[in-house]
Amino acid sequence: MHSINICIEAFGAIEKQLPQGLTFECEFNATVAEVLNMIVQTYPQVEAMLERCACAIGEDIISRQQHLTQNSTVVLLSPVAGG
């Protein structure tokens, strides 16, 4: 089984809690949820924020159950409040 590299880009409130250029190496076919768990293991302070974030690849919102089969950039989108 080979591994893939997943870059993390964060926007909104969570952006301030994670370093830029964050990358994780994970197993081929890992789920987005597994990558998010890796983030929480490294940065436990973001766990509550991650639970509320939407995830995207490119311009497409993706499910946390989606399998990752190639090097990708997963975008974390914090919820936005406003009126």
C-alpha cells in the first residue's frame, strides 16, 4: 500500500489555529475523517472547530467519508456568522 500527501488549507476562525503549509502523509484510500483525526492528534485545540467545518477539494464540498486516492489539498471552511 502506498501513501499519499494531503495538504491542509484553512479559512475562517480555524485558519488562526493551524500553521500554513500543513501536510499529512496518509495511506492511499484514507477517508477525510481519518485526515481530520490526524489534525486533532497533532493540534487538539482545534477539535471543536473541526467538527463545525465544511471540507472541500477544489470548489467541491466533500463528505468526511470520501476516500482520498491521490495527493490532494483539503480545504477547511469554518462556518461564517453574519446578518
